[in-house]
Amino acid sequence: MPQTLHIERHFTGSETVRDVVIGMSDGLTVPFALAAGLSGAINTTSIIVTAGLAEIAAGSIAMGLGGYLAAKSDAEHYFSERAREESEVTEEPDIEASEVTEVFQSYGLTPEESTPVVEALRKRPQAWIDFMMRFELGLEKPDPKRAFISAATIAGAYIAGGFIPLGPYIVLLTASKALKISVIITLFALAAFGYVKGRFTGAPPLRSAIQTTVVGGLAAAVAFMIARAIS
């Protein structure tokens, strides 16, 4: 009887999703709050559009640079730890071998069951180091292009998110009318984004949608009320 192959489907784009979430959430929220706040003080959309575009440019650069530096730091940490493991495998092989045994024991294997694997790893130094990096330290080798990809993804998501609340101000001349449309569009976008984010991250999609919408809407409402009170 023919056997059906078991195909496992696992989501592997967690880093990209994380970058999109970081960029899009701030891109939707910050320009939205800025435009709403300015709408409480002025009724000319040209000034709001200018300020919004400046904020999107500055915000995307700052967020992208933050993503780049974070990814570079992760890579530097990985290679620093790998150099230390290489030194320990060479200079203290018995101690490292006992650490491998401890790793296997944490999975329920006895020392006797672990011994053949430990001896096999001792004959393959690079595989031994790879094993220690992954199972002792929990570190994966970073993609050398990760820093640039992360920066571009975060910045691009920020820009895409920022133009959603700013769009009505670009089209309309009256800030009060643009604000109403911007609120509807942005709250819908926040809810949709939160729902999709929940589907990818494993959180309850509806709860994620509500949380994202409440945070973005609250930020815009506070900015609007402060600007209105000052003006």
C-alpha cells in the first residue's frame, strides 16, 4: 500500500515578519498621531503634509538604522561566541565533551547513550562547534546580508505605513475633512495589520487587531487633544 509522504509546514520568515511589524506599526501610528495632532491646531493640509513627509523620511531612516545596528550586533555577538567555543574545544576538550553530555542529558539521554555521539563529535571539530553554538548557546549563524535586509524591510514598512494616514491630507485641502477620512482609513488599516500580524505570530488574530487599533487610535486622540488644547 503506497504511503503518503508527511509534509511539515513551518513558518520560517520570523525575522522578516518581525521587521515588517516593527516598521509598519510605527509607520501607521506615529504619522497618524502627528497628522491628527496638527489637525487640532491648524486647518491647512499643506503644512500637515510637509510635516508628515518630513517625519516619514526621518522616521524610516532612524528605524532602518536601528534595525541595521541590531542585526550587526547580533552577528558580532555570534562570531565572538564562536571564536570562544573554538578556543575551548581546542584547549579544554574534556570540559566541552562533558558539556555535550549535559546537553543530551537535558533531553533525557543517559551518559552511556550520549558517549558514542560525543566521541563522534570530538572527531569533527567544526561540527562540534556548530553543535555547541546551537544547543548550548542557542545561537544560529546569521545571514551576512541580514543587516541590510533588516534595514530596508523596516524602512520600507515604515514608509508604506506612514502614507496611509497621510494620504487624505495629500488629496484634500481642509484638515478637518482629511482628519475624518484619515481616522477611518488608518483605524481600518491598523485592525487589518493587527489581524494579519496575529495570524503570522500565532497570537489570537482578533485580539491582536483590537490591541493594535486601540494603541494607534489612542496615540492619535491624545495628540489631537493636546494640540487642540494648546491652540
